[in-house]
Amino acid sequence: MQQNHRGKAGFVFSEPPTITGYAAVVGKKEAEGPLGGWFDIVSKDTHFGQSSWEAGESEMQRRALSKAVEKAGMGDKMPQAVFSGDLLNQCIGSSFALSNRGVPVLGLYGACSTMAEALLLAAMTVSSGACETAAALTSSHFASAERQYRFPLAYGGQRTPTAQWTVTGSGCAIVCANGNGPYLQGASVGTIVDMGIKDANNMGAAMAPAAYQTIRQHFEDFRTAPEDYDLIVTGDLGLLGKQILLELFDRDGVDLSSRYDDCGAMIFDTKGQDVHMGGSGCGCGASVLCGHLLKRMANGSIGKLLFCGTGAMLSPTSTQQGKSIPAVCHAVSITAERGAPWTM
């Protein structure tokens, strides 16, 4: 097993598992953004036919999982394990989504990094032979997140210029031992980075240093450089965090600008949709990955992708106590064709 470890935080999947099915479910606002035509399921009803926003978030996950399983050609079979999580306390969005489904569940909390965390754990599980199939599943909902982290929507509080808009969306990827790609080649597990940022409305600044740490470590562990990837994407720093990350690498003499983007900057029209610094939330990176990026890999416009999920590990309690915001970033290397995207 040790032979699959690379450097400080990297892991190679010696038998690269493949993503055989993937799906993204979003709300009305997300469908009105630049990526609107890429998503599998769109609902104009923010409750998704349920009695509350929280129940609606669970319904998003149910729909994303079912659609991904269908696209994977699995029929009535469920994955042998589901790695899932969301932003809500005790991950209730995921727990209620998977209640009575008869599928083994491993709950996760990585904030906005949850999709990358779920994907790398699913890949580790399948690559090791523990399962033949596993699912990475996550979600977020603007209204449920606002109710938990900030104010009731009816309060009408003014959003600060550095704030991001929680995406109403869910993404699911089915990871299998066999298939025609895209392939999960390797991953980097992030460390907790805390730069003392205390403003819960400026999560891009809090998360950018964690993204910088993980991506830099990934390059070192796998002996790669930005040009080894067609696209490096974070999810989700927003416009401000994206700029900070570019500046951090620029100080090292590394230019990411030609092949880097951020899911929070991609999903909305930041000038026309009044979302300030862009999107955030577990569902942001998940829906952009499963609704847009993996489809671009399928059509050949992206060959090698480094997907980097970034999470602000705060809670309402830590914010109320005036604590700073710890952050983490996990990176997963995905390729359209089998074969490592780096030279060892």
C-alpha cells in the first residue's frame, strides 16, 4: 500500500477507477447562469416539491444519485458505498436523502471541499478493491444555508461586497472499477490552514491559502507543473479568493492564469445576477464538476483536470465566539484517458 503514496500528501491509484455516471441538479438561479445548459435536472421550485428548504435539499441529492446511477447503466442497483455530506448541522440533507435506501453510507463534512473529499475517498475505496462501485454525493441550498449560518431570508440583511451566494445544487459521481473514463489517477489530501480570517462573509480570503498549500504540495509530490493540466479548478473561492490564489502563486514565479478557474466564478454571471463574489457551497463545485467539467472531458475539450475542493470549516458556534476560519483543500487528478498525467 505504501507504494501508492507520493510525497507528503499524495496518493496514486495504481488501478485507476473510472467515473461511469454523473449528474447535477440545480435551482432556477443557477440555471439562469452561464452554465445553465449543462445541468441534468433544473427545478424552478426552490422546495423541489417538498415542505421545507432542508427537505428540498435532500430531494436534490435523491434526484442526483438516481440520475447518476441511471447514466452509469446500473439499472436498479445502488453503489456499494455512498460518500456523502452537506453544509447543514449533522449533515441532515444527506441523512434524510439516503434514509431507507438500503445502501452503505459514510457521512462526510468538508464544507465546500466535500465533493473532492468524497471523490478521493470513493476512488481509494474502489482502487483498493474494497468495493466495485461507490458514489460521491453532496449538495447545498441557498435558503437552508442562510437559515443556518446567517439570518432568516425575511430579515433582508444587506450582503457585504466580499460575500458569496450559496449555490442551490447537488452533484453525484459514480466511481467504478471498470469503464471507459474519465479516470481518477491520483489525489492530494489537504491540511487545515488558518490565517486568522474572522469575517464569515469573506470565505474566499480564508480558503485561498489552503488551496495554495494543497496545489503547491500536489505539484511537489507528483513532480508536475500547471502546464501538465488542461484546467485547474477550485471550488469555490469566488472572484476574490481566485485573485488571491493567483497572486500567491505569482509570488513563487508560477503563472496559473492561463489554465485556472474557480467554480464559484463560473456558475453565475457575477455582474448580472447580483451574487457579489460568485457562488459557494458544497453544491457549487459538485454541480459544476458533474454538470459541466466532466461533460467537457467526455466531448474532448478537457483532457486533464485537477479538481480542487476548498472548504471553510467554520460553524455558527465558532463564528459567534469570534473564532477564525480554518480552511482545507483536497485535490483530485482526473484524466480523459487511462495513464498518469505526470512523469514519475
